[in-house]
Amino acid sequence: MFIYFCLSLWSGVFGDVAVKSVSVMEGESVTLNIDVNTVETDETDDQIQWRFRHNFIIALMYRQSGEKTVYDDVLDGRFRGRLELDQTGSLTITDTRTTDSGLYTVKITNNILYKFNLTVYARLSVPVISRNSSQCSSSSSSSSSSYCSLVCSVVNVGHVTLSWYKGNSLLSSISVSDLSISLSLPLEVECLDKNSYSCVLNNPISTQTTHLDITQLCHTCYDSVSLIVLVSAAVAGYLLIVTAVMIFCICWKHRKTDQEVETCEVVIIYVETTFYKENAQKTVRQFIVNMLSICIIGNILQ
């Protein structure tokens, strides 16, 4: 019974060890800090073991003698030349790689004292924004609105989130936990939109941002919208002129008969006089021709 009690007490002290999470950027150094000198045991020559993923011993240290050994050839030399052990038993990994991610445990004799979950994040590439299509789409609700289809993409990423922002407001996002995967996120914006848009790639310790230049990527759509506005204005002006001419001719046509005769006689006499007068001004002649054309159009419309 006494032995069982001692074993239970020992398990309570060393069995339930909290896992400490550590994050680092690829290429940087990281130190997993411990202090074995503060641990009290009955052993006079305690062996300290550093294990990677439970099964692989990567470093040993004896507290009494201070002897230290690193086993950096395990796992096909994954840690070769990159492991350091100090007098407190803390382990430093230099030039970290994504393959260094995993669980690290510290044992004294057969008891686990520390657990570290190391995550090494790959360096983020800058997201690329491009046109998703060379064609512009039109809004179903407004024929004058033209939209530009865009896509933001990144390659060979893992444990990241890719997002579109309008100012500081999140529009859409996609996350992935796999390694070495490509991501893309579409966006459709109005060609004349003056808002600020950005594509953001981030993980828990770093961020990369690319800002959208609508005038550069959607310039063909922008030109199309400008052309539509110009043509619409021209057509509206033409219709306004035609309408004015029609109203003038209709009103002129419906004058009293005697007034119409007098008016026509005056015009005809004036035309004849102008026609045979050698020194008449060209502007007057053109004005008469225009007025006659208006009369003809009015007669045709009636």
C-alpha cells in the first residue's frame, strides 16, 4: 500500500505536465528553456533526456558531471549542426526549419518534466493580385455599372489565412493548415470604385499585404465605362436637338394659314434676293438653307 501511495504521488508530480506552445519563423533560432537544477530527485547522477516526438533522443546531459551529448544525426541528420545544450539543460535549435515542428519532451530518469510543442512557420510570400478575366461584367441591376473580376493568390504556403479587405473591413477569407499548398481568393469590384482594397496573407506571427490598384488592373473596364458615358451623352444631346427641331416645326406648321403664306412669301423673296445677290454673306445663306430644311422636315413629319 505504501509503495502504491508513493507511486501515485510521484505520478501526480511528474505525470500531468502542461504543454508549452512555442512559435518561431523559419530560419530563426529558438531556445526551449528549462532549469533542471531546481528539480529535486533522489538520484545523485540524474540523466536528462531531450526527446523529439517521444521516440527520438536528440540530447543527453548529466547534472552532476555536466557531461553533454547531442545526437543530431537522428532522422537522417535532420538536426545536424543545429543543436546546442547549456548548463541548465535548455535546448537551442538554430536555423529552424518547418520539419522541426513537433513535440519535445524532457525526461529525468524516467519522468517527464517538460513538454514543448514547437511550430516553425515558413516565411510568407507576398500575395499576388491579378485579373481573373480579360472581360468586364455588367451589373444586372444597372447597365451603366461595369465590374472587374480579380483574384489574389499565393503558392507553397501552410498554416495561413488569405483575406480580402475593403479598408479595414473583412470581405472574405480562406484558411489552410496543410503544408506547401496553393491558395487563391476571388473578388469582383466596380471599375469606378474609389475604395481601398487589399489582400492579406498571415499566420500567427507574421503578415504580408498587397494593395489593389484598380486603375492599373481594371484600366480596360475603366475605358469602357468612360466610352459608355461619352456615347450616352452624345446620344442624349442628339435627341435633344431633334426634339427641339420637331417642336419648332410643329408649332410653325400650325400657325394660321394667312400667316404661313406671308411667312413663306417673305422667305422665298428673301431667298431669291439672296441667291442673286453676288455679295451676300455665306452665313446668311447657310441660315436660310437650315430654315428651309426645318420646314421640309416639318412637312414630312406631318
